[in-house]
Amino acid sequence: QVQLVESGGGVVQPGRSLRLSCAASGFTFNIYAMHWVRQAPGKGLEWVAIISFDGFNKEYADSVKGRLTISRDNSKNTLYLQMNSLRTEDTAVYYCARGTEGFGDYGWFDPWGVGTLVTVSS
Amino acid sequence: DIQMTQSPSSLSASVGDRVTITCRASQIIRSNLNWYQQKPGKAPKLLIYAASTLLSGVPSRFSGSGSGTDFTLTINTLQPEDFATYYCQQSFNTPLTFGGGTKVEVK
């Protein structure tokens, strides 16, 4: 079955870096756009970034632009989120989610991974 | 950025009730509107995409309608497993944005 499993979360000090991974299985990874979405404790959902199926196109929320970088390795069926210059407001559960096929519009998120918690604290 | 406004932010209902949640976009988004259900401690799940298309496997008591700026999620005959938080999300343009959520609680 289609499955997404995030890893790499943890506690990190402000200003430091962290890299999240999302292992995909059960579908043809290299034909789908992929997203990162986050949720601060007790808060709503915030879209973070999208990467096209081939990795050439990327877009970001303004709140993370220049600090977080989305990438993918289609040979490993894995999505990444490199997080630099972390701030306390980046504390959240980070979900990866599958987007749409090929050159489709931005579409919907389905399915979602189980999430990984990132806590930025001194 | 496109702002998504959901109402109400919470509601109390009983099993068997009909529940309606509304979502309004700050600009026209055609039918680029999706609905998700989230239970505590779990990842969100897609229910409806493109405003009114039910995801395969989602019970038919869920339905979506609307286009342009105003959208509705309806749950007919509320079941115990439907108590959760519901989010709308626009996919018209980046940044992709969510409504603030509607928590459906037991009356």
C-alpha cells in the first residue's frame, strides 16, 4: 500500500540545522510532486514547500524561504527537507505528503506521512 | 496570498446530526478546494478534492459543494468516528493555504 514515513526530527538549538527524510513506498515516486506541511503544537496546518516530480521546480512558503530546502532522490524514493538557521517558531510536526502526477496543478495532499516532531529550543 | 476562512471554528453535535462547515476564499479559486479530516495525534486525511469529488473509500455521508469563493462540507448522519477537526485547503496558487480548522465535538 502507499506509505510515507518521515524521520530525522528531534530537539535542536536555535540557529542550528536538521535534515528530515521521507521514505516513500507503494507507488511510482518519480511521477508525483511532493510536499512538506507542518503543524505547530495545538495549531493548524501550514504548507511549507513543494517539489516537482523531476526535482527541477520548487516553491516555498515565505516563512521558510532561504532557510529550508526541499529536495528529492528518485533513485532512493526519498524526499528531504534541509532545515538551516532554525528558529523557535519552526517547532512543529512536519508531514510529507504526496501531490499530483506529472505536470498537473498544485492539487491535493494524499496520502500524508505519520509526521516527525521538530523542537527548536535552547 | 489567498486567505481561507472557515466557520464555525468549533461546533457541538450529536450522532445522527447533519453538520455543515463553510470555507470562504479571499479571491476566486474556481474549484481548487480540498477538505481534510484530522483526529488527535494523527496525520490529516483527504476527504474531498476539487470541491466536490469524494476520495475513493470515504463514506458517502460526506459531501462537498461550491466554486469561486464559497464552499461547503456537509456530513449527513454524523457517526461517532466523525468527531474530529476538519480543514479546507486551496490549491489554486502558492502559497497553498489552509483554513483555520473546524473542530466537531460531542454535544
